[in-house]
Amino acid sequence: MENSIPMSTLSPGESGTVDRMTLSAAMCSRMQDIGLMSGTPVVCVGRSPLGDPAAFRIRGAVIALRKADCARIFLRR
């Protein structure tokens, strides 16, 4: 999708809404367990000093996710 951006490109303070995920079935299930699914708002709240992992606010909880996983989750601004 042309308006979708990888979640890994968000900087602290930026946000988006989950459009689609291209993760393995097991990882997709894991993301759904933490509340990350299509239509979920996501806010980047910070990054570790080396840039990986990053912390995101998802449904009121702050969750740290690896850059490799975030690169396969696409957001609409």
C-alpha cells in the first residue's frame, strides 16, 4: 500500500494506525496477544540508546519491540 510506512521508521512522538502485518503466523499471533492488530493506534515513545529495541504505546501499555519485527508491521499516518 502506498500510504503505509513500516513501524520501524517512527521516531519518538510519532504515531500511526496499524494497516497490515507481514509477520510469520506465530509472530502475528503474538502481536495480537498484546493487542496489536489492524486498526490499532500506535505511538513511538522512545528508543534504546543503540536504536533497537523501540518502545511503543499500544492500547495503554508500553511495549518494546525489535526493529526487525517492526519493519514488518505497516502503519497509516
